[in-house]
Amino acid sequence: MEEKRKERLIDKLRNRLRLVILNDDTFEETFSLKLTGLNLFFVAGFSGLFLVLITFFFIAFTPLREYVPGYSTPGLRSAAIELAIKVDSLQKVINNQKVFLTNIQNIIQGKDPLELVKQNYDDSIDIEGVLFIASDQDSLFRLDVEEQQRYNLFKESLSEEIDFSKLAFFTPLKGIITDKFDLQKKHFGVDIVSNKNEAVKAILSGTVVLSAWTSETGHVVAIQHQGGFYSTYKHNSILLKKEGSSVKAGEVISIVGDSGELTTGPHLHFELWHNGVPVDPEKFILF
């Protein structure tokens, strides 16, 4: 019985068929095609496979794949990598700025900024038995540098390197100077006494890097200027600028006051620094 069924199925597949297309009005035969069941099966199979391949080609190699869920744009991967690199670089810059601001706060508070430097040493390495012996060349180089710098006062070398005549400093506060700049007393600025509630102004354009309160100097604002200049304004009563704010020369940044422990009355303690070295403000600013 099963063999007969197979033979019948094979006979059906071998039977010749005719595909005829007629004109609906005249019943005229316009197209005819002779087929067998087996041929029709193969034609349908190959047609389906062809459609699948064509669809795959259009999705994989043409912009149409952007409309298929799960596929990304051609430049998305490269853009993501580029953004990741930029984020990593920005994170390093932010970390460096945080360390810079913290060091400035420690300097204003009288702390050593070197306390913030932390080295991550590997505890597994034993350095107790290491001998650090300077070579003859290193010793001669150290002597040469020390001899050159022995009588070199930093104020004189700084004035030679900087052409202050080309700079236009704005007066931070008009008043009377009661305490002058003195390195020996570690008084790195000048104390200016003026009328009550007078406005304190920025000497140059720059960015506010510190706007805070400390127990010793009270309300303090500090500005980083171009060219390595840094100005500090202490003992204010009110601060009008926040950290990160951009200010212009002559712009009001605070109100003179009497805040902090290290004060004897309403005044402004003003400091001017360049590349980490304090300079006498009276040599460059007319108070």
C-alpha cells in the first residue's frame, strides 16, 4: 500500500500542467507555460530563496538596516569610541582642577600643599635595603645649581622675567595701606582700610577658583588670571562671585568686611602672586 502511494505521488509530480493566461474580454490566450508538479516545486523554492537573499542584501549593505530594530548607524561605533576618549580626558582634567583648588585652599589656610600629594607605592616591594648613592656627575651638577642660586633673590629674578609695564592692573580697593608687603614677616600682601561697605573689584579678568569661608581669613575670594597671575582677597563681609565664575577687570567681586580671626578691623587683605611666587602689589597697583 505504501509503495502504491509513493508511486501515485511521483506520478502526480510528473504530470504535466499548463499555466494559461487569458484575456478576460476575448478569452484569447496571451501566455501559456508547461510545467510539471516537480518543476513547479523547484521554481517556487528557488524563488523564495532568491527573495530571502535579496532581502538580506538590502538590510545588510544599504542604509535600510537603520530602520530595522537592533541595527545601529555606520558611524555610531566610532562616535562612541571617540566620546569615551573625550570623557576620559575630561575626567583627568577635572581631577587635576580639584587637586589645584584644594592646594590653593590649603595655602590660604596656612597648610602645606604637599600634604595632598599621595603616592601609591606597592607594599610588596622592599625598598629598605636600597642604597641611594649620588654619582660624581650628579654631585657636580647639584653644586653648580646651588652656586648659581645662592645669592639669587626670587623677587629680583621675577621682576626681570616679567614685563609688568605692559599690564594694566585695576585697583581692587581705594584706601589707606596700614600693613605693607613683608616676606620676612610672611605677610604676602597688603592691608587696605577704606570706608564701610566699599566694593572690592577684580584687578584683572579671570576665573574665580575659590569663594569660601575660613576661620582665620573669613570670607575669601581668589581669582586665576592669564599669564600665571593669581590674586587673593580676604576678610570680606559678603562674597558676590561663586567658584567657576568668569570676571572682568574692575568687576565687583565682594564687599569689604571684618571676617575671620586674623583681623583687627574692617579692611581688605590683598595678595598678588605670579607662578606661585608672591609679589609686592604696591609696585604695580596705585591704591
